[in-house]
Amino acid sequence: MVEQNRLWDIAFLVSGRPVPAVLDMAFHAQKAGLRAVMIILDRGVSDLMVDPAFITFEIHTINVSYQKVSASRLFSFPSTYRAIRRILRPRLKPDGIICTAGYDLLLLARLFCVGRLYRLRHQVRDLHRLQLSGGVAGWLFVNLERIMLRRVEQLIVSSPKFHEEYYRKIYSGKVVLLENTPARRTWMGFSRAARKDAVFNIGFIGIIRYEKSLRQLATAAKVGVEEGRAFRVIFAGGTANSALLKEIADSPIFEVLGAYEYTRDIQRLYANVDLIYAIYDSYDRNCQLAMPNKFYEAIIAKIPIVVAKNTFVEAEVLRLGIGASVVSGDSDGLLQLLREVDRADGWYAKACARLRELDAEAYFVAYDAALSESVLDL
């Protein structure tokens, strides 16, 4: 039961529905004896669902009128700042920690810390296009971020490439690598379901985005079925707006399950999946550098994965031998990979064999250690 009316040791500021790693940080802080609070800016997008089973900390929600980067986001800064200040000032310890997940929240927290002894930490799940674009707007964004990071005592990144390719140029403080590994407790007891038919299930499990890559999968699966192959595509996850999902709603090839609670539903969703689809955008710089949670889920669930070429995750998948890669948007290339999944000596069989040999324990240990480092005292 969440304890009320005591001073908080650490506050998490989140824009949008919190991803599992952010919830894990707050859960871990509370478990370690710290009193935690999470303030969520609710943008009205149901791309993720929060499982209440692991909420052992206080949550305060601030409703905002924007969903993406826009003028309304800037205009809402004063009211959002006042709302955050009303929540934190009475109950955050004078030397408490504020952990932000979002550039707008880092700016608001930086302003809130002026003249106070609060300690700032900042978590980076993805890089924004302005950080990588160059030009005048990019230059202004990067230099504003450089100024904001001066007060940050610890930077938490989800991919080593975020620091190597970007943050090492503008931040010299402590960096913690908190990868997108799911929590151990979430996957305990997982087992694949016995196959009931000859259908090969391809799963896109996560926030539904990158429409071009989704259409790539839909096109390849349709052609494969027309050739007489038994493919089924499972889409599970929330989305702001996907035209594709509306188009395929009545097709027997596709199963659209909607948003889910990660800790409650993820084992059930992966139990019947034969291939994890994790192709995002081969040409997007953030996608080139990021390490998606599907990579770790593939190792834990022992399910082969297909990813986009020209990305860091491709290099890791091929290094470990746990899947294959294709350029995003290349439906023919994807179809060729799918045609080979039943070959005894093909890439899919080799990936299955390699996954049986791999142990996820090292990833769980590293994740638990990074969680502690992220939320406990330096």
C-alpha cells in the first residue's frame, strides 16, 4: 500500500505513459527504502497501459493538451511548471533527487532547481531528430541541452551508442547504461505454448509505429499466404493512429490485439510467437543507434528476431546469431527471409539453435545493477 504524506526522496517526471524501465526505477527505489513519487504528463495517448500490480509508489497525473512537439507544448510550459511545483515543493526533501524522462521535463526541472539543493538525473530512451539533424534549429537544441545538463549529476541511457555517438560531446558527468532489458520478475516461468497448427506466427509486440515498416510486414505476409504459406501476423500494442491497422482489421491473416499491460500480458503474447518483428527505420539516426526491448525479449523468450539493416541492433543480432536483417521498406527482402523459415539449414533454424544456447542471466544481472546505480546515491 502506498504510504501518504511523508517526504519523498526521489521524484520521477515522465511525459506520456511510462515505459516499463521507468516504472522499474521507481519500483526499485521504493523497494530499496526510498520514498518515491512519479508525476506523469498525460497526453491522452493510450500507447501503453500501466500495470497497477507493481505500483508501490505515489503517482500524480497532470493532463496536458498536446501529444507531439508543437506550439501548444511550448505555451503549456508555465501551467505545467506550476502544477509540478505545487506537487513537489511541499513534499520533496530539500536534497531529494529529480529524475526526468523527456527534454521538456528536464528544462522544467532545471528551472525548479534554481536556488535549491535538489539533485538532477536525466534518462534518455531515444534521441530526438533535432539532436542529430544539424542546421540552426539543431544547433540551438544541442546547446540548450548542453546548458541544462550542467546541473545533471547522472545521465541514464538505454543504448551505449547514445553516449558514444552523441552525449560524450556535450556531457562529461557520470553515465549509466540502463538497457531496455525487461525485469526478471516479469518473465519468470515463461514457456512457449505447444503449436496447435502449422501456422507460423510473426509478432510485432510493442507500440505500433513506423508505418512504412508495418506495411512492409503486411505486404510480405500477404504475398507469402498467396503463395500457399501459413503465415499469421500478430500486432499487439497501442497506437496514436495507424491507417494500416484499420485497413487489415477484417483480414484473417492479421490479429490486432491493442494496448496491453506489460507485466501482466507479455508472457501470454509471446507464448505463440515464432518470429519477433523489430524492423523500424534503417535511415532514421535514432533507430540506427537504439537497442529496442525486442532484442532482449528475443533472448529471454528464445524466439528469433528480424531487425533493420544498418543499425546497431543488427550488428548485435548478427554477432550473436539470433536472427536476420533486411532494409526497412524492402518487402521482397523480407518475403525471401520468410520463405526460408522452414529450411532445416536456414537462418531461422540456426537462430533457434543459437538461442537455445544463450542465457539471459547476464542481461538480467546487468539490468538489476544499473537500476540500483540509477536511483541510489552516488
